Amino acid sequence: MSFLRRFGYFLFGVGLGSMLVYVLLIRDREFPAWLPEDRVLEQLAVDSVLIPSSINLPFPDSVLSERVMTCEVLFNESVVRDKPCKEYQLQSEKERMRFEVCKKTISLLEYQTR
């Protein structure tokens, strides 16, 4: 068997395998965010956040989701291994926020301007 014939079989197998993976695993699915930071930001921006009365935001509550999307998640300062609730520290050039994410609720724990 010549090299070109073996290479043709190889390409046929790769093509067939790629089509099979696409049909079984990828087609008809949504992948909104791939990276952990993007998933956390999307979860915080999409879901409603409980803001305690002790925290005074310098902007309306409706703008919080836009501000969250401009932040960066600091995983080294976050507590993500806790079982009941996780805490995420977010930071942008102007502000720092800390959120508590439980199964059914998301709460803003801390807000600081820089």
C-alpha cells in the first residue's frame, strides 16, 4: 500500500470522525461562554442580584450588570471551593465588588470605588 493511499484513508477517517462529533455533540447546542471567567461574569450579569440596604451604589441598580461585564474576576482572591455558596471578587479600573453565589440567590456583599 502506497503512502498516498494510506494518507487518503487517514484523511477519510479524520473527516468521518469530525462529522460524527459535530452531529452527536456540537449541533443544536449553545455554548455561550467557554472560559471560567466568562461563565462567572455571564451568571452575575444575567441573574438578578440581591443588593442589601447597607450598600450604597453610586449608580442605579439596573446598571450593575453592565458594570459587572467590564470587570475582571480575581480567582486568587475568590472563594470558589465552598460547598453551599461561592464568593467571587471582581475588579475593574474604578471599582471592586464581591458577590456571593448560592444555588438560588446571588448577593452583592461588598462594593468599593477606587
